Amino acid sequence: MPACLLGCDELFEHGYIHVTDTGHVAVSDKTGEHPALKEAADQLAGNSVGGYSEHRAPYFAWHRNNIVQ
């Protein structure tokens, strides 16, 4: 997932946001622990992920199941 000025890549890598099986950004429950991160993540929620494809879908599913939880 391409990095953005806000630090989307860091939010993703630490499991604060994830990519749904439809290729959109979703906010994880982890953000509840950090109000400022939740605010930043909420601004990204629902956006389409340009790097999402059927080929990459298994990676995003792995991330949701292993990093987000």
C-alpha cells in the first residue's frame, strides 16, 4: 500500500487500519486506545486502496487476521 503524507503505511503496518475484502480502508478497534490515531484513521475509512487486486487479496486477508487482531 503506498505511503501517504499522513503516515498511512505506519497506520497499516501497526494494524490501526486494514484493507477489507472489497479493497477499502477500514479502521480497527485498536485505534480506540489512541484517540489521535483514531481521528487520523477515521479520515481514511472507506477510501479505495489503489494497490488492491485479486492477486494481493490474500496478503490483505493475512494482515487482517494476524496484525489487526
